[in-house]
Amino acid sequence: MNTAQPDAEFQRVTLGKVTARLMPFLLLLYVVAWMDRVNVGFAALQMNEDLGFSAAVYGFGAGVFFAGYALFEVPSNLILAKVGARRWIARIMITWGIISTSMMFVEGVTSFYVLRFLLGVAEAGFLPGIIYYLGNWYPAAQRAKAVGWFMSAIPLSIVVGGPLAGLLLEMDGLMGLHGWQWLFLLEGLPAVFLGVAVLFYLTERPREAGWLAPAERDWLSARLAAERAEAQEKHNLGLLDALLHPTVWLLALIMFTCQSGSYGLSLWIPQILKGLSGLGDFQVGLITALPYIAAAAGMVLIGASSDRTGERFLHIAVPSFVAVAGFCASAWLVSPVPAMIALTVAAVGDLGSRGPFWALPPRFLAGPPLAGGIALINTIGSLGGFVGPYAVGVVKDMTGSYAGGLQFLAVLLFLGGLATLYLRRSPTLTH
């Protein structure tokens, strides 16, 4: 009698329950997180004029978020590994929701910089914390698809947030508030309420999951424990070893290039599109959603392809090169429709690599070294969230055009693709 099929079916059903229970909620958390992180791009359609911000001032303020984020990323994730994801993610969400809401009180350059920096401090550890958390629930063979589903929240947040931001900006003058103030107020409060919900909804590990059958809990816990033990036995890396490991730093460099591109695009695309089209704020919000609808589908499909084939590196490098083509084309196109197509290609390529990328660290790290390694990679990567938007703003002030900034993003992503092809030869990740 062939018992392979029942085993495969058992695993599929078990992981299906995990996905149904966790993924919609985690997706919602990240949608709200990303909206609060990048809604400043939509607020800038009114705020820059109201407060007299230049492109360079806005670019620095948008990017300084990532300075606070980077400084506290590793400590935050190490605390998460000790106190548990559920409590620490709740803390992160509540504090960032309060600070995001406080952005409505920005009065000038200093308060803009300070609150954006503090927002980064508050949110530090959220993404690597969720990546670490997913590693406690999904075996290695299913991890890229799971991460791809979760990180599809990035484009989905703009699909939802673009039109929503446009509507909120239309509230300009209501009860004496500017539209951009309503935007920060009404998009910041949900994070506080969801942070409280995290404490009651999330389950820390499979062995505590009352919503799984006992046999399912036992199998999943044993499978994940065996993978962690294998990674630890094969590489035997401690926390300090992980933080100093050359492969971790090369992964961090690759993530830096990807984040430079994604934030350079997401924090400037409302203003780029408004300049190209001359449309109103609500229409710009609607159009901004289009590249990210395609990017959401691309993330899921690329992650699924990577899991199906077991190949990770080309699933990172090829999308990076696709993004290079999109950014280069968008730098020179001035007609709205071709420019939108080019920006869509850039968004799909840049964001499409995330699932396969985050499936790599658990190949050679486990436990606290994995938490620290993921946090360090994301810390260096988050600096790209400062470099990308700020570079675009500086070049815009110098030249009056976005072309040079978009080409700069293309160069960085090209280097990231080359670094991924080099990493493909690493014995750490291929054995």
C-alpha cells in the first residue's frame, strides 16, 4: 500500500490550517504597517506646499525614518526572540500607531524629521520579527511562498492606501484640519487597535495551537525542530558568528539595493505621477495602485515558483534585472501611459524577489542567531529606505527631473542582481 500520498495530504491540510489562521491577520498587520510608513508620500501632495518643504527636505524626512529603524532593528529582534513574538509585535504596533497619528501635528522641518525618526524607532523589528515568526510555523520547503504571501502586503498597502489617501486628502478643511492631517490621524489609529488584537489572536508556536489537531501539532513541531537542529549542526553558528558572517553581510547588501529601489519608488510615485498626468489627488491615488496590483501578483507567483523548483538565487537576480529595465525606461518616458507601464515593470521586478530572498537565512541559521541575522540584514537593507528616497529628492532639486534619481535606483538594483549571482556560488547556502 502506498502511504506517501496520505502523508503529503496530511502535511498539506496541516499547513493549510496554519495559512488560513495566520496569514490573513499577518497580511492585515503589514498592510497597516506599510501604509503608515509610506503614507507620507501621499501626504506630501498637500503637506509640502502647506509647510514649504523642498524636494530635498521631503526626501530626507521620508528617509530618516530608516535611520531610527536601523539603529534599533537588531536589539528589537533579539528582544522578540526572548520575550516572544506575540507580545513584542503588539508593543511595536501600539507605539508606532501612536507616533504615526502624531504626524498630524507636524508644523515644520524639525518636527517632521523628529517624528519620522521616532516612527522608525517604534517600528524597528516588525518585519524581521514576522519573518522570524513565520520560520516557527513553515518548513523550509514552503517558506518562500509563505513569505511571498505575507510581503504581498507591500503592494497591497498601496493598492488600498492610494485611493484611501486620495479620499482622505479630499477632507481638506473639514473641522479645521488639512487633508494630510486627516490622513495621518485616520491611518495611524488602526495600528493601535490591531496591536491590542495581536495579544489575543496570535499563537506563539505550533505546540500551543489549540486550533490544530494533536497529531498536526506534533508533526509540525517535530518537523521544524528537526530543521533547526540540522541547520545548527551543519553550521554551528552562534549569535556573534551570525552577525559577522560574510554571507549575512552579502545578503544585507542585496537587500539594501532592493529597499533603495522599492522605497525610492513608493515614496515618490504619487508626485511622479501627478507631475506626468496633472490629475487631482484622488485620481493620483487610484492610478498609483495599478503598478502594485501587478507587483502583488508577481510576489506570490515568483515565491510559488521558487518553492516548486527549490531554486532561490535566479528568482532574486532575474527580477532585480527586470526592475533595472523598468527604472531605466521610466527615467526617460514622459507620456503617462508608457511611463506607468515602465514603473509597473520596476515595481514587479523589485518586489518580486522578497519571498525567495527571505527563504535563504534559515538555510544556515537557527534560533537567536537567525533572529539576529535577519535583523541585521533588514537593518542594512532599511538604510536603502533612506538612501533611495533622499537621492531622488536631491537629484530632483538639482536637475528639476526625476530621471537621474530613477537611474540611480537602477544602478543599485543592477549591483544587487550581480551580488546575488555571486552568492549563488556560496557553499554556505548551497550545501
